[in-house]
Amino acid sequence: MTRNKQNRTGLALPLVLTFVVCIMVFASALVYFRKESKQQNLSNLHFLQANFMAQSAIQMMLLKLSAFPQEACDAGVLSLGYCPFRGIIAGSNLNAAGTGNPQALKEFFSDCNTTKFPWKATSIDSSTGKFAVTDFKVISAFTNPGERQLVISAQIKALGEATLNRGKMETRKEEMIKTVKLTREN
Amino acid sequence: MTDHKRKGITLTEIMLAVAILGFIILPIFGLLNYTNRGTREQDAEGIAANLAKEEMNRLMFVISRDNLLSGAGSAQAWSFGADYEVKGNKFTGEYTVFPFNNTELAFAIPAFKFHDPMGCNNGIEANAAGALEAPKTMTLAEVYPDSADKCRLADIRLVVRWRLPSGEYNDISQLQLLARRAFLDKE
């Protein structure tokens, strides 16, 4: 009798323990994927807000360019080293002078941001989102002698920043570049 | 004679197994319920973000100036309507527009020192470093005196809320998007 008892090898406990381990692995995977999915959602939202911030900066710059096209062209011409009162003479090399002054272009985009023009609604927390135009440069310029017109292609670089007060995420930054064509009658 | 051949489960083992299963399975069921609800919430939040993006794109680039500015300063219903339903979840949204006045939009513009342009050979600036004066400031109202009261820049705040079929709208299940729109006139 004693010998028989010693030989009994039950399967219930090993089976249950194996099952329990499997269930726990499954549950851990569920929790992990839920956390990942939540983080992914927050990340998407963060990107969305930062992207709209950068678009807002571009919008402000476009408004300024449409209001002050003459000054923008003059600043672009000077940045290449040419006289703003003469423009680029047809046949000239781009940046031939080598003594361009980009200061006027910097002054031009210096106030297209939320620091100079904060959010209009006082209820909007300024730390939620901010934007700024970070660069504005001429990438090509020529004079069309037939139409006596100066044509400049310029590049606007904008940075949008968004901060979410959820998920312990750092500030998200998105950069956006837009190329515009400016014209000025010579 | 048959006694010594019995191999299998004792009553104690069965009771122990049932107890272990009970202790483990019950919390696991709770966890499953929790993750299931969480997944639905995540799904709804993702849909809300997509709807918010669609709506903000419409407000930024599609809707006309007059339509956007009508009711400026107060909350307006979004274009999807109240309780817009996706996968059984309900979504609602509102936007508020805050227009800038043209007199407060004072921009800095570069000022160039006047000199005889004929002194610049082949158009190359003779004194590029010294060609600038201190920047001037000019408001949009001065640039466009005939249409000074026409709004040219506005902030937009969009708030989207959502709820699961079993829940209610609350302050947690909501997201906010901000943007600034310029109205570029061909003048």
C-alpha cells in the first residue's frame, strides 16, 4: 500500500500550473500592447499638433510676404550681394559678389512666431504649442528681361512645437519647408 | 490487486488545482475586461484624432473667410455634426475663432539705406554690410488702408470629444488642436 502511494503520479497540478503560466503570458502581452497602443495614439496626436504649429508659422510668413513683397525681394537681392535698388542684372551670376548680407532676410522673418504674436485667446495655454519661422533664404533668382521682372525662389523653414500634458512625453518638434516664388517689377 | 495499479488524481490535487485556477483566472478575467475597454478607448481616441485633423484642415485651407469668421469668439459646431458615430462610438466637436485686428499686426520690415544705384557696378552692392538701417514697423492696417477692417489672421482652437457606447462625454476623453490661419488676398 505504501509502495503504491509513492508511485502515484498526478497530472492535475502540472497541467494547471502550465495553463496558468500560459494565461499570465497572454495577460502580460495584452497589457503591454495596450500601453503601446496608448503611447502610439499620444504620439500621433503630438505629431498632429506640432505639424499644425509649423503650418501656422508658414501661414504667418505667407501673410507677411503678401503684404511686403517689395521688401522681401529687396532683402533677397541684398542677401545675394546685389544692390536692392538695381536688382539682379540679366546674365549675372547668382551670388557672384560673394559679399551678400542676409541680415535683411533675418529681420524679415524675425517676428513670424508666437513670441512676437502670442495666441489671441487668453484661455489658450502658450506652453501647449508655439511656432516660429527659423530660416528664410533665396535659392534662385533671375531677371526676366522681356517682362523687366525680378523672379526669386525662396525657401521658408518653420518649426512647430507641441507639448501634451499627458503621457509624460517630451516636447514634439516638427520642421516644415515651403518654397515660394516672389516677383518684383524692375 | 487493482489498488496498486491506480495512477491519477487525488482529491487533494483536484482541490488544490481548482484553488489555483480560481486565484489566477478570476483576476485574469478582470484584466481582460480592462484591456478590452482600454482597446476600445484607444480606438475611439485614434478616430477622434483623425476627425480632428480632417476638421482642422478644412478650417485652415478650405472654408471661406466669411464662413470661418461668422460667430468668431464663440464656440461653433464642427462640420461632422453632433454625436457623429463611428464604430458605435460618438464624437462631437466645436471650434472657436479668434481674429487679429489689422492695427495690432505690426510687422518689422527691413529698411535699406538709400544710395545712388549707379555706384554699384553691374548691380553688385558696393557696401553690402552697411546697406541697412534699423528695421521699420508697419501695421497691416497701413498696408491695406482701403480694407483695414478685413481680417487677415486668426487663431483657431478645435476641441473634439468622444464617448464609448456605454459612457458619457467628459473632460478626459477630449483633445484640442490649435492653429493660426492667414487669409491671403490677391490685392
